[in-house]
Amino acid sequence: MDLIKEKLKTLPESPGCYLMFNKSKEIIYVGKAKNLKNRVRSYFTGSHNLKTTKLVSEIVDFNYVMTNTERESLILELHLIKENMPKYNIKLIDDATYPFITITNETDPRLIVERESTKALGKRFGPYPNVYKARDTVKLLNKIYPLRKCDKMPKKACLYYHLNQCLAPCIQKEPIDYKPILAEITAFLKGDTKKVIDDLKHEMYEASDALQYEKALEYKEMIDAIEFTTEKQIVSLNDFLDRDFIAFHGDHEDVSIQILKMRAGKIIDVKSEIFSYVGSIQDAVNEYVLQAYEDKTKWPDELLFSDLFLLNDLELMFGKKASIPKIGDKKKLVDMAFKNAKYDFENHRYLNRLQSEKTKEAEEAFKSLIGLESIEHVEIFDNAHLFGDSSVSAMVVFKSGKSSKSDYRKYHIKQASKMDDYGAVREVIYRRYQKMLIEQSKRPDLIIIDGGKGQVSTAVSVLESLGLSIDVIGLKKNDKHQLEAIVYQNETYPLDKSSYLYTYLGKMSNEVHRFAISFHKQTRGKALIRSQLDGIIGIGEKRKSKILETFVTIDAIKQGDIEMYKSIGISESLRERIIAHLTQLEKKATE
């Protein structure tokens, strides 16, 4: 949550789309915003309905894509939802989508509004968020340009011909050259609307001067429809090809890369990454894209790069697949990728600097509190069991203030008495650091045990038996399982809850607890907990299921507050019966 709080400060006050991620890095929600900063921050402040509260509880990170207008974000949001199907987004009914204006590819073309996702119909423009405005625009264009209006070719000229709104291909003996007309319509739908709007404004002013206000209003509505429909929006190319748009921004230390992924002519995903490099920035970004597109079978039809890349390098790596667009819609999308890469880079510096400063602050707090010199490499341990069954231990690693997931380890406790927490600490510390000695791997600066004086003393004695001198501290919790103090060399040091050291250690404690519980959950069946809930009056199968979904371990069931129980329909008196029953079972298990 600390990372989220800091990232919220760096959000731009511009339109765009945001993507929420859970701990598995899955997209669980996609949204749009006129102001990204205000909208995304709103999720983490104030009260929400039940569904939003559940969403926020699962968010561990977010990303965003800046767009030029709110309407661009609206269209991009649709594409991202349909591609990723996030579980918290409303399911699109009947696969509804935004409409397109299409010039059909018939011998005598028509201008229509359609929703089909196939290029077989003809040349498409859009999508357009407002179907009514799109239809109004088509009506206007059909009045201005004499294209065929009939779905089926009639046997004689209709009224449109007599109104000069159709060239009547039904009665023409020679083929009609539509190219000039189609060129003007294409230019119009791409945004070149000045001539048409100027003519309509002239007609509007004339009607107004003649006191024909209803007619003037009609012209005004036509102008509004045109401006709304042809307003600059995110590009959706009509050839249905797959493309990636790639840009970077950096300096002599770090580089930010952004990839916009277009599939079947629509932007459906975004990938962004920031990393440090050695050597030249050109070599670094080339190496990155080579790795990203190592599998040639998964290359899109085109790879479009910003002009900071070198074309010769790109052609060597990707041949004719790669190009650097100079003008047009493809250039606009490359520019959008660059805009986002640059913004990410500038704010990454702020977040990294802030993280570095806070890590330094935590190190200084360690020094002043208990005299520890370094916490660069920290290993944290926690145990989990269910009345002695499926006993496990987990280790997580933090380096330079960041979790190093590749170094995480899991341990099944093998000792005979699995209810013995000290024995579990003794076993896992011995196994971990005996192996470290054998492999001659790097020693941590600090070992943290999620426990009190007894667990710390046990860990220290094991390390001494191995001839190791590594600082060990314990994280002492209160009755509500909340961090309150550090245990070090048989002394207890209370923590200031307003300090970053408290937050820093809390983050480590939460991570190792999460990892241990996740591992423990994998090693035992839910039937085990179900059996412990048997015999409690008022607890049937439905309530057992709700308890299992809400609480992962027996400890969590016993420590759950009344609000958590009420949220699953369990009263305070029933909660007390559950806790008393489980406490009695645990007491019997230790006798």
C-alpha cells in the first residue's frame, strides 16, 4: 500500500485509462478518467459500496495510459475490458461494442453505421462512443454526397435521385467514378471538416438573420454532431493488422520503455517497464526489444518504433517488420507511447528517490534504536500450522528495501512435535543456514523472526552452533496480532507507529505472513478446518463455507473481529461460541 500511496502522488491530471492489478499481477479492473489523479485517488479515500471495497482490498498495484481526450479514454477502456475481461468490470451484454461509420466496398458504395468487427464490409472509421451522433453524421453526409442509399438496387430511380442526393446507379448504363466523392468523405471522417462546417455555419447565420430559429437550431445540431463524431480520438486502424508501437525515454542511468499493443486494428493492451542499464542507452533498448520479441512466431504484422531508435539497428533485428513512422495515425500512436514512457520515467525517479530516502531512514532508525549497521539484505521467517497439522515455515527476502521473490523459500516442518513453535524455528534456521554454509552463498545482514524472545533466542543458539554471527531480531505482536515492538538481544524496544521503521517492518511482516499462509493453504485441505467447526450449534455447511472464504487459518478465525463476522452474517454471540470451541480444541491438543 505504501507504493500505491506514493504512486498516487505522481499521477497526471490528464485523461486516460487505468488498470488495477492483484497480487498475481492479473488485471482485475479497467477504468477511464477525465482526470487520472482525481479518479484513481478516489478509490483509496472515503467509503465505498461493498463491491468497490472488495476491489480495493485486492489491489496491490496499478498502471495507466494517458490519452489526448476523455473520448479517447472511453474507447481505449472498451478495448482493454474486452481483451482482458477483468473480474470487477461489468460484463458487456451481447458483446456490445461502439459503432463504426463504414464506406462499403460494393461496386456502388453506401455510407452506413455498423457494429460488425470485420473488414469485409468496407473501409471503417471510428469507433464512435455515441451511436446517435454517428448516425446524424451519416445522414448529413448522405445529404451532401450523392452515394447510393438503397440496401438493394431498385429498378428505377427513387426520390433521392430527384433530390440530387444519389447518382442513381440503378439507371446508369456506364460505371460511376466514385473516387472523388470517396476521397472527400474519407478526408471528412479523418477530421478535415472545415469546409462542411463553414458552409453549415453560413446557413445557420442566414436562417437566424431571417428569424428562422428552428432551422438555425437544426444547422447547429448538425455542426455539433459533426464536431462530436470527428473529434480527435484514439486511432483504430482499418486494415485489421496486428501492430506494436514502441517508444522509450531515458538518461545515462535508467530507461523507460512503453509498448502499445494493437490487435485487429485496435489498441488492446499496454506494457511499460523501467530499468537501469550499463553501456549505451541504444544498446540497452535494443537488447530489451530483442528479448521481448525473441519468439518470432509471436511477432505482430508490424513493429512501429519512435524516432529515438536507429532504423539500421531495427532492420537488422526485425527486417521489414520494423519501421519508424514519420506522419499519420501510426506516428500518433508512437507519440502516445513516447508520452507515457516519458511520464513514467520522470515519476519513477521521484518514487525511487523517495524509496531510497525511506530505506535510509529505516536504516538510521535501526542504528539509533539497537545499533544495527546495515539492513541491505534481510531474511524473514514465519511459521504456520493447524493444531500441529500441515506445519510449514516460509522465508521471504528483502534487498535494498524491495522484496526479492526469486529468493523466497518454503519449508515443510519434519520434527515429531509439530505443535512446538520453538522446534519449528530451530529446524528451519538450521536447514536454511547449514545449506548456506555448504553452498557458500552470501549471508544476510539481518534475520527477522516473526515472534518474541523465545523464538529469537532459539534462532541465535542455532546460528551459534553453526559458527555464524548474524544479527537476529523478533517482531513482537500484541493480542490483536499487531506489531508493537522489536526484540533484540533479550531486550524489547517499542516501535513508534508513526515512524517509517514501523511501516517498513510491518511490510516485511505482512509479506512473510502472506507467503506462509499461502503455502500452508496449499498443504492442507479445507476439510481439516471444517472438522474443527463441527459440533458448533448454529454452524451449518453454508456458514462453514463463508468462514473458510473469509478466514484462512484457525488463528485468523479466532482473531477475527465482530465486523468481519457480521459481514458474513454471524452474530457476536455465535462468534464467541466459535472462538470458545476452537480454543478448547487447541487446549485439548496440547494436553
